[in-house]
Amino acid sequence: MPQHALVVDDDLETCELIQAILHSADMEALILTDSARAVELLRNQRFDAVFLDVNMPSPDGIEVTRLMRASGRNQNTPVIVVTGEQDPSVLGRAFQAGATFCLFKPINKARLLNLSRATHSAVERERRHYQRVVVNRTVHLLCEGDTLEGQTIDISLNGLLVRAPRTFAIGCHVSVRLFLTPDAPPIAAEATVVRVAAPQMGIHLERIGPDTSKRLQDFLLPLILAEARPQVDLND
């Protein structure tokens, strides 16, 4: 069965562009320029993916995401927020509201198609809306002048699960330096410790810049897609 997406943006040309790209990947897309109407539709009709522009007349894309997660038939539907914002706090608010991925304007076709495949895997595998990837990477955490080095257990676009020789307290605001590859500078973000079960800490990313978010997303998407590929039974 073809997948059905909802695209909501007060700019009709952007809606039509996303619709055309999704159609090239055999995904049907309904487009709306009225976010209030979209809220009502999302309460009653199930979609496989939802694309929401951040900057719209009230309710904006972040508020629509929050309302989706609170009730209705699309509580676990993957949400891709679409933004041209350069303010890191916008991404933090979007992910906190329940966004799954972000897509930056101007729209990049290859990135959009990768996101559509990743959301497809989320639907098929009924994965949680924050896709966590099991991967071990070095991370440095700084809290009030105290530096701690640990290793990630898993990573998502909105946070990390870290194992370390000791832990910071819940609520501690930390500066994160995440080393994804040895030949590139670390991912830098501001975050908060939200869960502690020594020797593990749950770290929620709160302030992450657009360029940094793209780097993290580009790192995670291939891993998500690889996990979603069907396993081949050599005995068949």
C-alpha cells in the first residue's frame, strides 16, 4: 500500500514542491496551507508522515506537533518540521514538542527522500518517534567547570544515553562535545541531564545549531536506514 503524508505550510509553492518530491518516491501527499484545519484533520485521519512548517500563523508547526503528540490518531506518526530558522532554540523546542526530524529550507531533494525512507522504516517497525541508534562514540560533558568523558550507548536527534565513570546530577546543564568521526570536529550542543542510573546518564539536547543538527542527522539517517533493511535468510 502507498504511504500517505500530510504537508502543511502556509506557502503553497513549498507544499507543492514537497508533494512532488514525495510523489517521485511513491508516497502520496495531501497538502494544506491552513494549520488550524490540519489540527482537526490530524485528530481524525491517520497519516504515515507529517511535514510541518515551523513559521505559520497560529498554530505554528511546533504547536501542531505538540497537539499531535497529546491526542488523536497520529500520536506516534513521524513528524518532519520544515524551517529556514537559524535560531538553535527553535530546533530544541521542535524536538521537545515531539518532532522526529528536521528539514531545512531551501528544500534539498536528496535529503527529503532520505527522510521519507527513514520515516517509512519508523512506520514499518513501529519505532518510537525519537529514533535511537545504538552506537558507541566518545563524548565530553562540561558542567560548572567539571569535565567528564564518557561513551554513548545510543544517540538520537534529541539526546544521548551515556556511560561514564561517574555521573552528574539530574537537572545539571551541560555543554556537550560529541565526537562522531575522528577526522571531523565534535558536535557541540547545550543540554540537560534528565535521567541518571549510574553509570548511565540520559542527556537531552536543548540548544543545537542548524549546521550541527544537519551533521547529526546525516550521521544518524544511514544507520536508521541500515537497521530497517530486511534481513536475508541464507537458508531460503
